[in-house]
Amino acid sequence: MASSASNLWVLLGLGIAGILIMTKKLKQAVKADFGAFIERLQLLPPPQPLPPKAPHPLTGLSFAASDVFDIEGYVTGFGNPDWSRTHEPATRTCTAVAALVDGGATCIGKTVVDDMALSISGESKHYGTPTNPASHARIPGGASSGAAVAVAANLVDFSLGIDTDGGVRIPAAYCGVLGFRPSNGTVSLSGVIPVSPTLDTAGWFAKDPSILRRVGHVLLQVPFAAQRNPRNIIIADDCFRLSKVPVDRVTQVVVKSIEKLFGRQVLRHENLGDYISLKVPSLNAFNVKQCNGKERTSRITLLANVMQILKRHEFRQNHNDWINSVKPTLDPAISTQVHEDVQLTDSEIEKGHSIRTELRSAINTLLKDDGILVIPTFVDPPPKLGAKEILSEDYLIRTSTLSSLASMSGCCQVAIPLGIQEKFPVSVSLIARHGGDRFLLDTLQTVHASFVEQSNVAANSKSSTNAMTPEASAEMAKEKGNQAFKDKQWQKAIGCYTEAIKLNSTNATYFNNRAAAYLELGSYLPAEADCTQAIDLDKKNVKAYLRRGTSREMLGYYKEAMEDFRYALVLEPNNKRAGQSLDRMKKLFQ
Ligand SMILES: *[C@@H]1O[C@H](CO)[C@@H](O)[C@H](O)[C@H]1NC(C)=O
Ligand SMILES: *[C@@H]1O[C@H](CO)[C@@H](O)[C@H](O)[C@H]1NC(C)=O
Ligand SMILES: *[C@@H]1O[C@H](CO)[C@@H](O)[C@H](O)[C@H]1NC(C)=O
């Protein structure tokens, strides 16, 4: 009787009664644990239900939680010793941790977070920087540094972190593990210390995509939907161009996997900055001066600036009183953020709000229910430990640039490791619409093995060829051009074909395609010149004759135009367009 009563307690999530808790401070063992843990403890799951009921979904898995999640009986430290000193132990365990334990997982400890979960570097002056298992000389990334490291070092099966402006996605990418940021509002934050409540989410790390997904099933408060394949996968070319590291390998891995799994017709390329500029008018109106007086050219960088401003504003609203009364010792990495006086007028707050709602509906419209947006997870490789740049505002903005897309829109994102390149981990991210969390986790499960396989292929071929051949790069540029052409973006298409021609100037198709785009723009002279080039390279190119004929007709060179159409008819006697054009011009001369 007693045990069924306590079972009920647990099931209702009212407390952790009946759960054995033991604790062990880990002062000297820190190195052995890669410095990931603040405190060891043990929250055991309730007994398995009796058959025929299914066992708990997370049976057999261990996890840790960043030190912002309340666990009954422990002080939640928030990465700052003065915070720990001035706060009482939590009186109940937060909803997320309780749900995971109820779901069958065992919580084994609390992990290090950046000071007040504000930084993005993972360097902690207070508790020591957890060691990045993927690259010991480089920072692990934050705010949820210890949680990422605990998974990367195989100390737990999964872990919980806080993601405000990249706090799960960045350390996942730096440490080479999977990291998931749910759509905002879909995982309970009750019992989690707020950083900036409207940007905050509780995310999680794992190495195994099926564990990432199983955790999602327990935590996500969104309806189940039938599993389906993505019908629309959009590669944000401009986001990849922001990256300082060579990204060809990353896009190749993604493109090859997608083509193999879903067919090439689902793939599209998009310039996200242009799209945002069009669909998020409030961003264009945002006073750039607010962004530390620095002009920001890229729309997405501007988005990151706005996010940092809103984040600080909300952080102050929550924590200013404590900071003023306690005057805590702060990590140098966050002191600017804490002390800079962000004064936002009501209208600026209003604008920030409009930017977010517009962005969310723009991305939802772009992706609908079955679309995926592909971006790199970060733009610069993780800095070396102790590098000066880590403390700079510029580093914060650059590093949170691509994170701002999901943070500001509230959409969900998963960061996927793609192996090691030039000694640091590479990561690509998939984003789905707000509320598309289960679809995203299902998609990850579908694509993961292929991503791993393709990135191994790429890593191995890299040593022999070192890069893509010019022919392959030219073909890729042409594909982008065709996509732009399909989207009626003529100028962009011309740019892509020009790039293809630069890479391989002996392929008739590139000239011929560029001619088609020039024709659409009414630029008949360059169109004619391109057709001539194409014909020189390929004497039997019917399309090139037709296009040159049209250009010449528009330019008034009727005789030459008629010759072209006649020749096209020689090559292809049944060509309707050639026949009609010829008839039309013959009439002109009657
Ligand atoms: C979620 O994100 C949206 C869009 O960015 C924002 O407007 C909203 O306030 C957020 N909701 C919560 C509950 O934080
Ligand atoms: C020339 O272009 C066509 C069409 O894009 C392509 O199929 C072919 O492989 C290209 N040839 C070379 C050698 O790159
Ligand atoms: C370009 O393509 C042509 C055939 O379309 C091929 O003969 C040539 O070797 C290719 N490579 C370069 C670098 O031009």
C-alpha cells in the first residue's frame, strides 16, 4: 500500500518522495569528469509498472541537468557563488527534471553553467572551465557548458541545458554532440531560473538521435503527429557564406544525403537575408544606433544585435534588484552584459516584439508543416581557451548570429555534429517551424546515419583530393543558378552561371543558361554573345540557336535571326518554336 501511494506521488509529479537521493561533492575528482559537474547526486526513477503496462520510456538512461534547473533539497547555483550563498535550497524539483525521472531516467548530477547563464563561451572563472572532449585546447561553449561536456565525454546518456541565445546549440556544436532547442513555450520552464524569459528554452544534448527523440517525447508539450518525410529542404546559402571556415564539405554532406534519401526535387537554395529583409519589415526599421552605434550590414547579424538587446533588457528586469543589493563578483565575460545600461523606450520594445512575430510567421510560411531550413550552427571555429576575443562584444554577436534565427522566431532547431575538420568539430543545423519539434526530431532520426556516412566519405576523400574539383563546384553553381531561375530571380541566376563559367569556361550549358536569364531581363546583347559562345562549344545546341534567334529578332537583326531559326530546324525539323518564329518573320518581309 505504502509503495503504491508513493508511486502515485511520483506519477503525479508532486514530489520526489520515495526517491533515494545521495550526494557527493566532487572537488578533487573534477579532472576525471572533464570538470563537467558541479555536484553529484542521484534521483532514481520510480519502479517499473507491472505488465502489461509498457516500461518507462527512458528506462536505463542516465542524465545530468545544468545548474539552473531546481532539484529539491539543493541550492540552484546559476553559475555564480554569490547566488548560491544568497539562495535557499529548492523546495521542489522542476517540472522538466521530474518528468524525466518519472519517465525512467536516472539523474546523476548538476553540471556547470556560465555565470548567470549569460555567456556563450563556457569559460567559468568561478567553477573552472569544463574540458571540451572534442578539442582540449578549445573552449566548450556555453551557457550549458558542463551539460554538453558530460554527454561528449560519455558520462551520461543525455543532459539538460538552457538555451536563450544559443546556450545549448553552441556548446553542442563546439563539443561535437547533438543539441536540441525546442520551440519556445513547448517545454516547461517552471522551476528553472530565468535568464530572459521570452527567449529562454530548456534544451537537451545527446549523442544518439533516438535518445534525443525519446527525451523529446517525454518533455514536449505538443501533440503527436504521424511521422512523415520533409517535402521541402532549404539551404540558406548566405548563412553558409557568413562562415569563415570552408563550408563546401558541410553542404556537400547535406546535399548528398538529402538527394539519396528524399530525391533532389525537395532541395532548394535561398538567400535568407533577402527573405528576412522582405518579410520582416520591422527589422529594417529598427534603429541600428541601438546596436552599440555599429552599422550592421547583414540582416541576420542585425537580428542577433536586437536579440542581445532584448536579452539584456529582460535579464535586468529579472535580476537587477539582486545584483544591486548583493553586488556579486561577476565573471569578466558577462560584466559588460550585466552592467551596460540598456534603456529601451516602449516603442523600441514594441518594435522588438514586432520583429519576433514577423520573423516567426516568415519562417513558418517558408517551411510550413514539412519544411526544413539548413544553416551552419556557428560561423567561426571555437576559440582557444583563454583567447582575448572571447570577452569581446563582437565575439558574442558573431557567435549568436545564426542562433538568433531560432531564438528570435521561437522555432525549433537541432545541431548535428559532422566530424572534425582542421582540428575542430563541424556542425550543421536543421530548423523547423514553431511547434514542428516532433517532425524535426523524426527527420533527424531519418537523416542522421546518412549524414554520418557522408561526412566520413568526405573526410576520407579530403585527404586525397583536398577539395571539390572545379567541375563539381561549377555544377553546383549551375544548380543554384537553375534554382534562382525557377524562382524568377534573374539577376541572381546570372551571378551563379557566371560563377560556373569562371570555374569551367568550356561547358556550353552554363553560357546557354545565362543567356536565358539575360533574355528574361531584356538584355539582348549579352544574351546573344552567350549563345554564340555556347554554339562555339557545342555546334548542335538547338536551344542556343533558338535563344540567339530571339535575341537577334529583338535587336532587329532579322536576317541573322532567321538563319538561326532555320539552323535550329535543320537540327530538329519538328521544333515548333523555330518554325513559328520563322513564319512570323517571313510575314514581316512580305
Ligand atoms: C516565444 O517567441 C515568440 C516569438 O519570438 C515571442 O513573441 C513570445 O513572447 C515567446 N513566448 C514565450 C512564452 O516566451
Ligand atoms: C557540363 O554541363 C552539363 C550540364 O550542367 C553537365 O551535365 C556536364 O557534366 C558538364 N560537363 C563537365 C565536364 O563539367
Ligand atoms: C570543363 O568542362 C569541359 C567539358 O565540358 C572539360 O573538357 C574540361 O576539362 C573541364 N574543366 C575545366 C577546368 O575547364
